[in-house]
Amino acid sequence: MAHEQKNQTGPEDRPGSERADIARRVANFKAHQAKLQQERDEYYKSVRARIGRTLDGSQPTNVANTPE
């Protein structure tokens, strides 16, 4: 009796798994973008505060003392 080989596909070949992989990648991308946005906002706020202090005269305008 000959064994019929069933059509076996790995998890990466299944459409559901591909969809799940895409969803995971999109979620990771969105999370990374949110993190970058938060970092940009924090940097903007720190620069804005530093400029405000400089304009108020409460901090010297020496560039050497300014963090990069």
C-alpha cells in the first residue's frame, strides 16, 4: 500500500500565520514610532525650557555649558 503524502505546509506558509506576522510587524512599527515621538517631544520641551531660561537671563549663554 503506497503512502499518500499529505500536503504539508509549515507555519510560515499558512495565510493566517502570514497575516499574524504582518500584524505583529505593524504593531512593533507603531510602538517604535510612538517611542520616537515621545523622545522628540521630550527633547523639544527640554530645548524650549533651556531657551526660555537663557532668554530670561537666569542661565549664561556660554555654549560650552550647553548639553548637546
